[in-house]
Amino acid sequence: MFRTILKAKIHGATVTQSNVDYIGSITIDPDLLEACDIIANEKVQVVNLETGARLETYVIVGEKGSGIIGMNGGAAYHAKEGEKVLIMSYVLMEMKDAVSFKPKILFVNKNNKVTNKK
């Protein structure tokens, strides 16, 4: 049996841009992606901490060191510039592996720089 387990989370990221006219997805600084093992085109769940809105989309890699968290296309209706979000990635794994698995959790400051990592 496989279980869906949290693989990685970026906690409290600040949306730096919101553009409904851009091709849909979320743009994320590669420094954050590398730190929590999320890759380009990976499916993520985004939760707006201010409104509770939730969506699933895929990752586009942004400019390195920019701190970008960009909500694009339809996703821009779910989180506006300046709002805080959670970005989560999940993985399917067998129960024997799932019970001891530890997700990578990043805490970031208002500039989306890592302040703590679990």
C-alpha cells in the first residue's frame, strides 16, 4: 500500500508578484527549491495563509537569489502580492518507508530567504 506523505514545505513565503496574464503556475526562487528538494514542473499545493484559498499547480523556476514567489495565470486569483502562503509537495511511498520519512520544511523571512530548516 502506498501513502501520500508531505515531502517538502516552504512555510510563510511572501508572494512577490501576481500576474493573471502569465501562463499559469507558481514561479519560485531556485535557492528555495534546492533547499527543500522541489524541482521544475513538480506539482505543488499552495495555501494562502490569509484567505485559506488552496490550489494545486506546477513549479516554474525563477531567478536565482531573487526571492520570487510569483502567482501566475489562474493561480494569481488565489494569492495577491504581499500575502503569505504555504507551498507543499507530496510523495507516494510505501508504508514501511513513510513511517520514518522526514519532510524538508523551510521557514522564510519576508524576503523569502531561509531562516530555519527542519
